[in-house]
Amino acid sequence: MDPQSSLSEDARDPIHPVQLEALRRMSAARKLQMVCELYHAGIHLRVAGLRLHHPDWTDAQLEFEARRALRHAGT
């Protein structure tokens, strides 16, 4: 099975050569840092969405649910 078969059409677009070269030159530590930053940005976005639907939830509840949702994303 093609691992990209479940991706959206946009996700299968080839990476731009300039982006690819930048990623190749980037250290593993910097790549990991970027992944962590994206993960935290995802949590903040999920918290904002949850807050709209659950204004009565505490910050702790929102944070917990946001992390749980991202931990199980794609499964």
C-alpha cells in the first residue's frame, strides 16, 4: 500500500526545491525543534477551538483534552 494514499492531494504535492535544500542543510536538532514548535502550536490551536465549544472548562481541562486529541490524531 502506498503510504501517501491516505494523504490529501495538497499533501502529495512535491516539496519545492528551495525548501528541500533548506531542510537538507538543517541540523537534526533544528528539525526536532521545529517539530516541537509545531506540536505546541497545534495544542494552542486545539485549546482555542475547545474553548469555543466548552467555555466552562478550566484551562487545565482544555490543555488535557487538547493534548489527548493530538496524541490520538490519525489513529
